[in-house]
Amino acid sequence: MAKFNKILVPLDGSPNSNRGLDRAIEIAKSSNAEITGFYVFHLPVTAGIKYTQKMKDEAQEKAVKAIGPAMNRTQKAGAKFKYMTGGGRTGSEIVKFAEKGKFDMIVIGARGMGGAKETFLGSTSNYVMHKTKIPVLVVK
């Protein structure tokens, strides 16, 4: 198996992202790699919508619910874990963060919802897979 040092795992707290995390843990343990859990806050993209304190608080609460269990799960399995957050469009934020952070691999859980391609992969995983030059493992 290839040697990985830095693995990026997008997290949203869903069973799909947890499956991605589980696979990343297996890879990290065999490579002694560090996993970075990445949560993307969904920011309003429509002109004229103000990001209120209530929206910020709700977003922070969702991030904690996604990152906390992922951190516990990873550390219990004996793998290294750190986390980061970003804000914006999920797919593009994942791609930008992965390339900026020089990750060796992205492991992403797929929902399998949406249109034709998305039925098999998931819209975010499909976007990430096609927009980055970093190897992507899509876990269904």
C-alpha cells in the first residue's frame, strides 16, 4: 500500500461521512498518517442575506456534533486526528483546503442522492473527485 502522511476527511456528522472516517482510520493506522477532519459551515450565498448570530451559533453547534464524535472515534482507534473548519460551498472549500494543505489523499463518504451522476456518488464527492488533483477515495 502507498505511504500516506496527511489524510483529509470531510465531516458533516452523517453516517456517510462516518463511513469515510472509518476507512481513513484504517489507512492512517497502517501508514501512521494524521487525519484532518474538515467541517464546512454553510454560509448564505444569496445576495442580501445577512449571516446572523443565531445562524453562527447553529452552525457552530452542528460543527461540534460532527467533529467531537469523529475525534473520539479516531483517537480510540489509535490514529492521529486534528480538525479544521471552513465556510462556503462545501465542495469547493474541500478542494481549496486539500490543495492548500498539501494532503496526500482525501477520503470522503458519499450520500448517493441527487441527479444522474450524483445517484452513484453524491454531489459533493462527485465535485471533489473531478476538481482536485489529489487522490480521492469515495466511500459508499
